[in-house]
Amino acid sequence: MQNGHVSKLSSQPLSPLDGRYRSQVGDLGLYLSEAGLNRARIHVEIEWLIWLVQKDLLSSGATLSERELSALRATYEDFSDSDIKALGEIEATTRHDVKAVEYFIRNKLEAMGREDLNELVHFACTSEDINNLAYALTIRDALEEVWLPALRVLLEKLRGLSQETADTPMLSRTHGQPATPTTLGKELAVFVSRLQRQLSRIDGQAILGKFSGATGTYAAHLVAAPDVDWPEQSKGFIESLGLTHNPLTTQIESHDWQAELYQKMGHVNRILHNFATDIWTYISINYFKQIPVKGATGSSTMPHKINPIRFENAEANLEMSLAVLDSLAATLVTSRLQRDLTDSSAQRNIGVGFGHSLLAIDNLTKGLDELAVNEASLLTDLLENWEVVGEAIQSAIRADVARGESEIKDPYALLKELTRGKRITDEDLKTFVNGLDISNATKERLLVLKPQTYLGLAAELAKLVAN
């Protein structure tokens, strides 16, 4: 109701991921939506049916022709909107999502004339046997087909920029104050290195599954067919899906692997958040110029503005993603006794955690395309802060003292007196150096030193992430 009147709007998306930002994250819906979950459930049920028949584990003597195998697999490979509707109609009666999947497959078997296989559908399974494998498949596929590729695109773009600017001098700002110079490329390379390390951890993440019945004991399996090595069959079936077998579980797979994954993804989010705030800051001090996007408006009232909205949007979405992923990582590792349903509702939000992170990655990638390095501003900032070479001078004096080539006492205090809280010029430093009792070789090195050349091995360090 609005002002006493019923709105004429039809039902609208509640989440911006399904509304405003759908074009940027929609591919995740192929996997982490309810439809994606149901397709994966059907996948698991169909493959288990095929496994039972082909291994003849119940000594039924049943077989499946190649044509029938193709028809069965097409049930999940060609899963469509009409199948979603049909499944929804079944669930409206069963009021149970996994049972609806079972009946959906039975209907397919009857349409094929293979009603004789009906009792092999969902054989000896608890709902969680199907669900845990279905979630494992959808999470794996969303990770490998959508989220990781997007992150790798951002990483390569960032790597390229770090190499292009490996030699570009830049004033560092420790505690926000002028500090020993670096290069822009070296600072970007730090983020490349951090992200690469987390990617390697995610690549090594085991994705576990269980398939052992109501409380993880294979009890029903053994009563039905006591001569079958059910743990070995379970292991083989899970591995045939490309997953890792977890032999010790309650009714549920314990979700530790999910918690581990979300913690790793969360760590990536935090690194990206740090990156977004750094780039925002560099933009604010004019180290980067923003390239105007034709037709875009920076401010509704100040026409001159180009706001760093890509990086601000990324910050917000990374925080939203972290809220969900951190909650999942904390919630999913606990289940009362052999099973409770706290995980069921929580896992339906996995796509939300992925989606906000993907949206942030997309904005950061596009944001980098809208930046240009402002080398003139970088150089100006360096030349206005000659005091930062004070560190080099006092270190060189100390080395001369250690070699017995100078008798200056407490060179740190000497440079502190000269530079702390002051702006000095190149002439001030030259006068100071010329008045020092140090070796001629050291004096020569110091007299040619400039903020834009006091870079140590920054350029070489940046190139450590070239490949």
C-alpha cells in the first residue's frame, strides 16, 4: 500500500544483484540459484542411478543402452525453464525440494518406458547425500567458470599496469606522511603478489562430499545389499563427479571445506578492499587522472567532477560479500548432534556472497580502464619533498663511521635537526652535504641524489611479478 493505494508495480527483484546489477553478475545464477541447485541435484540423482545399474550393485540385472544413458543425462544437461516449472509444480505437492527431484526423475523414466528403474532413484539416500554433492558441484562450477576467471582478468590487468609503471617514481606515504620514494609499479606489484598467493590457496582447495546415508553409517545400504563394499562405492561415485570423498560424517558433510573456501575468498576481498582504498587515495592526491566517460555524470550539481565511483562501489560490495561469506564460514561448521537445518537456510545465500564479490571485481577491472597515470603530478610531489632523502644521507654517514672514514657523532640526530617537520630544497641539502666530514666517494653519491632517483630496488622488485 502507498498513500492508501495499491501500487501498480508488479513484483520486483528484492536484491540489487537480481535487479540493477544483474548484467554484471547474472552468470552466477546458472550455478548458485535455486534452479542451478535443482539441476545439480538432478545431476547427482541421475549419475547415482546410472552407477547402481552399471555396477549392478543390487544384482537386479538391469541395463541401460547408450541411447538411454544419453536421454537420462540430457535431463540435467538440457535442464530448461520448462523443467523448472514442472519441478515447481511437483514441489507444490510434495512440499519437499529433494523429494520433488526424485519424482521428477521418476516421471522421466516412465516417459522412457523404464519404470522398472524407479526404485533405484534416490536409493539409500538421505536428502543431504544429494544436497551436499549438489552444492559442491554448483560452488565448484561457479568458482571455476565465473568468479576465478573474473579475478584473473583483474589480476592480469593489474599485473600489466604494475609492469608499465615499474620505473615510475612515486613518493611513498607512510602514516600518510611523505616517506622514502618508491615506484608506482612496485606498489601495484605488492597487490599482484598478495592476490597470486591467495589464488594458489583457492586453487588447492579440496571440495568434499559424502554419500553414506542418514547418519553417515551406510546402515540402509548394508541391510539392502550386505555383500557390497559401500564405502568404496561411495568413494568411487563421489570421485566420478570430480569431488573428494569425506569418509567420516554425520548426516551432513561437515562443511569445513566450504568454511575454508569462504575464508580464502574473504581474504581476497580484504586485499581488494585495501587496493580500492589505496587507488581512491591516489586519485584524490592526483597520482591518477580519471578518464572521462562520454555521457557520464560525476555530480548532479557540480559538472566538473569525475567521482571515483568504481572504487567506492567496489568497497561497498566487498564489505557486503564479506558479511555473507564470514557468516557462512562461522555458521556452517556447526550442526547440532547428527543434523540440524541451520545450514539449509544459510547455504541459500552463497550466491549473494559470490555475487557482491564478483560485482566488486567487475568494478575494479573497469575502474582501472578509466585511469591514466599522472606522471607530472608524481614528479611534482617528489620535488616538493627533498627531506625524504635525509634517510639516505644519515645511513651513508653511518657507513662511513663504521669504515673509519668519518667521526660524526649520531648522524640520525643531525639529519633530524635538519629535516624533521621542515620543507627543504635541493640547495639546502647540497650545502649540508658539502659541509660534512665524510669520504669523497660518499659525498659524490649524496650530491647527485634526488627524490626521484632515491628508489633503491623498487623497479627490480616490481618486475618480480612480471610473469
